[in-house]
Amino acid sequence: MSQSSSTNPERNRLQESAARDVPLPLWGPYLSERQWGTVREDYSPYGTAWDYFPHDHARSRTYRWGEDGIAGISDYNQLLCFAFAFWNGQDPILKERLFGLNNSEGNHGEDVKELYYYLDNLPSHSYMEYLYKYPQRAYPYDDLLKTNRARTALQPEYEILDTGVFDNRQYFDILITYAKNKDTDLAIRISVTNRYHQDASLHVLPTLWFRNQWSFTPGAPHPSIERDMHIQRLICRHPTLGTYWFYYPDTEHILFTENETNTARLFQYPNATPFVKDAFHDVIIHGKWDLLKDRQHGTKSSPVYVLNIPAGQTQNLYFRLCAEHSISEHNPIDEKWIENLIQQRRQEADLFYNQFLPEKPDPDLANVFRQAFAGLLWNKQFYHYDVPLWLDGDPLQPPPPPERKQGRNHTWRHLNNHDVLSMPDKWEYPWYAAWDLAFHCVAMALIDPVFAKHQLILITREWYMHPNGQIPAYEWNFSDVNPPVQAWAALQIYPNGTIDQRRG
């Protein structure tokens, strides 16, 4: 089915993006779903990445090379991040990121243990939907860990549904929707449905934070998030990104802290400040409200909402994140306006995807087609890894152990990646794999050929490809040998011509 760009707003947006120096939406789902346990964050002597930075450290320890969160977004340089955190009143920790098992804990290797679904997405990320299912009972962290660890590779995995924590529909459906008014103006709706037959409460924390660069790089700017004392908004200032405003509904509590490591908890070394990365955990889980009660600025901030949801009912919250002076509405989070915008973007998504389907498609197959692309698009991720700096260490941090100078990836000193890339999976494989990437690009070329072509070009640039001509495999071992699927992918993609010809 062919349609002209004049009747297809998403195609117009992609054509406009293709003409930019960086042919990429400024804001997208570029936040990883797991940064802990990765090679980039591993500063151990012998490359034991899973042990060096485990899940238990993630809430308290500042990341060096990226950030993670649930249904999160960021700008394409990942300077400012946004994601949701939750607490059901039972969990021992604040749910700020998806839980899973590392390579030695899962009987089949690393394995995410959550129920979450990529429902929809457009290549411009003007419309995105994500569903997260959160139990109302305590999350079975220990049960999942102990049971999987005790099973052999010949046995099936012990999954979250096997624990019984979702039995009797005792959970929340949390639907998170993003709709762009324009690329620097995002409306956000979270819809929480209580699937249980009794009333239940949920803490919701829409969280903004800046990626920490100032603790590692001399002269790096120190951004800030401040509370506007005149209207209900946060002011996010960054010397490079500029100023962003975050509008939120009225609430009693606004929390502020710093994206800094809690050294007292992890390393038994006194904190320089009580305002550390996991301060929200202490406030919400342990009731230490006095800890942050007078704090009005920081590099991490969140309003706090306690939703009391009747059985079978849904409650919505609306937010807006936008560049300074990019909106003029009297009420920036007018619910009717946001609902209309979401509906408009959904209709545009229907129009965009229908052009690739036959006149009377099978509804189930059409849904599979669309949700498959949603998964591909949601798994775009900002990826930063400067190998020589990683090997030698940051000027403001202790030097890495000498063993790493001859350890993993030491022959790849030319490699310095700082891009948005298509990932195999932002939890289980939150690093690019050159072989997988080639296959991603062939599929992606149907809906966004410009992004697909740039991904293939990127992997062959001098800051990726080795001087000997080898394409980097993946961060666990860039020198692993892969078949030449990039050449095959290029042959599949490039003969199809320009963006208009591809979609015409």
C-alpha cells in the first residue's frame, strides 16, 4: 500500500530527520534497561563483570558509561534521563530497574525476571507505549535467585510466573505512554490498573536525573535540577543540552538528591554528602523523610505520588518534559490536551504501519508485525565506551588494576563509541553485537532506511573498525570472529534507494 508523505505525518518527520547532521530524534527510548554487570562498568582485575557490579549495587553506585531505568527515555547523548520507579509497599527495595539473574545465577545464563511488553513505537519516537506488570506482593528476589541457581542446564528456567506472585491477578498493569508535541516537547501519561479484587496502593516516582560525568572528567559541567517555587515544575539545567522544564501534578513531596555513590553502604567509606544515589530508597522504603525534606535541588529528582486504586479500577497521571520556552499553553499538563495528542499520534502510527500491510490484513498477523517493530525500536540504546580511557582509568578516579592493561579488549585502543545503536536486548544483551546489528538493520530498513544505513556505516568507521579491518564483535570480546553479515546486510538494504523510493 503506497501513500504520499503529504498524507503521512510520520514519513514527514523521518524525512526531516534524514536531512539533519545527526539523522536521529533528539529524544527516544535510549535508556538501557540494565547497565550493571556490563563490561563497561567492570573495573575488576580479571574481568569478572557480573561480580564487580551486581544488581545489589545498582541502586547505590554511580554508573560510569550509561544509565538504566524502567520504560526510560533520554536525549541521544544521554545527558538527561527520565524513567519511572515504583513501590508496592511490600518490596525490600525501590523498583527503579528491572531485575534479573547474572550469568552464573541463571541456569541458562543471564536472564531477566520481569513481565514487561513493548506495545508500540514509531521510528521518530513520537508515540511509544510500554506495559509493565508489577506484583502487589513482595517481589520474589531470593526465590528466583536460589531456585534458578539450584537447577541444572537440562532443567527449565524458573520464571517469575512460576513463583506464584501473580496468582489471583494480584498485580498492577502499568501502562506508560509518550507522545511528542515536537521532538523537544514530550507529553507523558502513566495509567495504573489494579487487577486485584481488593483495593491496593502504589507509590509512583517519575524520576529525572543527569548522567554523572563530573565525578570522572576534569572540567565536566555539573548540571542541576531545581524546584520552581512559583509553579509546579522542575527546572533542569545543563550547559550542553540547555534548559528543560518538567511539569507535574500537585503532590506533597518532591525529592532531590545527587547521582553520587553511597560509599558508606558499599565500601564502608564515609559519604561526602548524605545526598547520594539511593536516598529515595531510604526515604520511601525506610520512611526517612527528614533526610531530604529541606532539599530543593540536586542532579536527581522526583515527585512522589501514592495512588490508592480501587479493585479493577485505573488511575492516570500526566506529565510533560519540554525544552525551555517550547510551550505556550496556560496549563501545560491539561489532561484533555494530552489525551488528544496521544490519540492523534496513535492514529498517525496506524497510518504509518498500515502502508506496509495488504489491504485486508489478518488482524493477529498485523499485530505481530507492529509489535515486532515496537520491540526493535524500543531497543535503541545510547552506548558509550571509550576503551583507552577504560583501560587507563579516569583522572578523577583511582587507577584500574594493572592486570587490565593486558586483559579484555586491550588491543582495541582505537575504539571510542558514543552513539545510539540497535541492541539485541536492552536487558539481557545491552551492548551492540555486530552480527545481530546487521540483521536488525535489514528489518529496520523497511520502516527507517536512513537509520539502518547509518548503523551499517557506523560499525565500519575508524572509531569502531580495527585498523586491521576487523569489525568489533561485542564488548565481552571485540576480537571474536563473526561471519561477514554486514556485507550481506548492505546488499539487502542499499539497492532499495532513497527514503522515498524505499517507502513509495
